[in-house]
Amino acid sequence: MLRCVAQSTTSSPEKYAVMGMDMSVLEKQTAVLQRLYQQQEHSWQPQEANINPTIHQNMPNLQPAKYDQCLDEISLPSFAISGREQQQHIGFACPELTSGSVSAVSNNSSKTKHDHQINSGMLKREGTVSNSTRKRKAEFDVEEDCKDKGAEREAGEVQSDITVKTDRETSTDTSSKESIQKPDYIHVRARRGQATDSHSLAERARREKISKKMKYLQDLVPGCNKVTGKAGMLDEIINYVQSLQKQVEFLSMKLAALNPRLDFSIDDFFSKEIPAYIASFPTQLQVSNPTSLQYNPLQEGAISCGVDIAMSPSQMLPQKEGSSSVPITEVYHDSSSAHQARMLPTWDSEWQNLFSAGFH
Amino acid sequence: MPSIKTRFTYRFIRAVQKLNKNRGVSSSMKETYRRYHMIRVASYASMASAVGSKRAWSQAVLRKIRNHTLHRDLKKKCGIHALIRRRKVSENPRNNLNFHQENDLRKLVPGGEDMDFCRLLNETAHYIKCLRTQGLHPKTQLLER
């Protein structure tokens, strides 16, 4: 079957476009599903054993990653799986689809790229499958999957092309413009799924925004790069926020326990900001700060990034030389009051409320 | 223009100074616990006021503190604005199969209950940045001494 598929490699996507118009996507999906199940029964391919678990693995993986509510798109994973991973399956499916072009296009699509992908391993396979699955929908959440899966690079340009095209074109010409290497089912899906009502467009835009933000959060939260998937990342973010909050509590507890014995002056802490004010005030500054910040042994991985950030301003401190600290305090108060006069009164009143009410 | 870090540090240290001045030197457990609580609130309030009202989470923090001190019985959740916002949030398309985590995140980030998910992510990012500053920079310096 694969051999006969391999022969016809030159059919154009238009043929497939025609076929797509003949059959409704739903019929096609059910046909493919049936074929999948049939293929699982038959063991006519040596890679069958690999395919079965991947199908079952991928489907649950794909399901939670779906953000659409269109029911008809939920059946896509199977189609995607068959199209992406198992070129043999598509090849097998050819006769039933009544057109050799299907096999041709799908074979083209699954030629070199997917060969590599199939051989590369589970994760990559899942990545491409999920990537391709998302390609099919009208909402192309390319960034989400690209961010999640490491296999994005290979499918990236493919996806970006598709995303660009399907974003702009609602007609059936999309398929003809795409390169042959793209899987055929994308053509089908794009065409039909371009239910480009404003709702789905807005949905897509919203999802892209969300994925962008998740990406940004991924950079913020250390250790988030290893986790893939929105759920895992959200878990990481939640853990990180909780650990930061706990750290604040811990440090407050420490401060509360130690501080009655400590005496400090406010000027010691603001030497690093003095350059901002020193332009207008000619006084020189002295820094009596500790040049080495010894952080609490809270060097969890979660806060290491924060430590680095906090370290850098403190390293600027030793560079200042100066005079007594009294003018500095005055200087700072003057400047700060000028800058923050609007905010300070409110804050002070809050504090008075806090103290008087005996906040608990 | 002083950075958020500076503003926060300034306010926080002033608050702690005031706390040190007002409270006695008794180190009973209860007193220590009270101080801990006040310092923690001072930390959050300093950060929130350093950020200002630009951010929803800082607004929520300040609002909570003010309401708590002024009107202990006032439940902001029942306000009409909160109700409208929450209804809007609940009408968001339930795309997320991560509803559980989303909810947890909403509880963590102040003011997160009333936002849609997109805004929640925004606020979370800013909140994380500020939490880092809050947790590390001035406190460790204070503890240094």
C-alpha cells in the first residue's frame, strides 16, 4: 500500500481540494477513525506496535490542550495522528478516499519531515501531532504549541506559513498556495474550519494573546522551561508565587524577631539611588553599606533569579564615596518629597490607620 | 524618577522604623507574632503603594488594607462592581481545561478573582516581579545588620 502511495507524488493539492469539497470533513473524519481502528487490528506494518500506544497517548495529550469548544474538532486528533505520524496509514486510507491525490499529498506531506519525526521519538511525535492538530483548527494557536513542544522548530516554519495563510485567507485558495510538504488535512481543515465568524477570530486572537503572556511568564518563573503544557506551567507559576509569598512571610517573621534589637538609619539603604538625586544636589555621598550581601540560606531554586536581581544593585554600592550622612538624609527627603509628595500623604495616613487600629 | 524598588524600600523601612519605635522591646511570643503580622502587612502595603494604582493587584491590596482598617465588616466582595466583574469573568468562554489551576492562581494574586484570564496573566507577571523585590532586597539588608 505504501508503495502504491509512493508512486504518485506529483498530484497537486487542487485534487485534494476537489476531494475536500466532495466529502464533508465529518465524513472524512469518521472514515479516518474507522480506518485507524481497522489499522490497529491489522498488523500489516512493522511500526504498528509503535503506533497504537502513540495514538492512545496522543489523544489524551491532545484533548486537554484543546481550547476550542467546537465538538467537531475534537475528532480531529485521530485524523491528525494518522496524517502526521503514520504515513502508512494515510497510504492505507487512500483507496477509501477514492482519490489517489489524497495519498499523494499526504505522502508528500509525510515524506521526509515526518520520517524524521517518526523516528525521532515520542516527544517529538507528540509535539508534531499536537502541532498539526492545532493547525487544523480554525484557531491556529501556533505559539502555544511552539512554546510547549521542542519539536516546534521543525514544524515551526510550516506552521507559521499556515498560520499566516489561514489567518488571512478564508477561501479555498489556501491549499493551493501552501507548499506540497504541508499535510493535506490542513488544507481541508483550514478551508472548512475557517468559520471566520467574528467569534472564532476573537477566540483565536485571545488565545494568541494568552500564549504570548504565558511565554513571558515562562521566562519570569525559573524552571518553567522544562515543563511543557499550559497546565504544568500554571502549576509552576502557582508554586513560584506561593514560595515568594512564603518567603516574604518568613523574612517578616525574622525581622519581627530580631528588629527590636536593631537600630538602623534610613540613609544606609538609599545610597544606590543617590546618583539619581545627586545631579541636583552637590553633596557627596558615603556608603556605609555592607558590601557583601549575605543572603539567607533560602537559596531555593525558585528564588535564585530574584537573588541575582537583588545582587546587582547592591554591587553598585561600593562605588560611592562621600561625606556625612546627614545631608544625604535631608537631600533624600527633599527630593523624595518632591517626587512623591502626592503619594506619601496617602501612605502615611494608611499607616496611621494601621497602627491605630491595631491591625491584626 | 525613583524605581519601584527604591520607593518600596523607602516606605518599608520607614514603616519598620515606626513599628520599632511604637512597640516596646518585649519579646513575648504574642508580641513577636503581632510584629510579624504588622511587618508583613507593611511589606505588602509598601509594595502596593510603591506600585501605585496602575496595577489591579496593587489596587486590590490597598483596598483590602484600607477596608480592613476602616471598616472591618465591609465585604468588598458584595459590592456591585465586584459582582459585575465576576459575572463577566464567569461568562468567559470556558476554553481552559486548566480551570483548577486558573482558580488557584486567582486566589493567589490579589484582585485576581475579578479578572479575565488574560489580564490575570498580566497581573501575575507584574506581581511576581514585585514579590521578588519585596521578599529579597530590603529585608535581607535589614537582617544583615
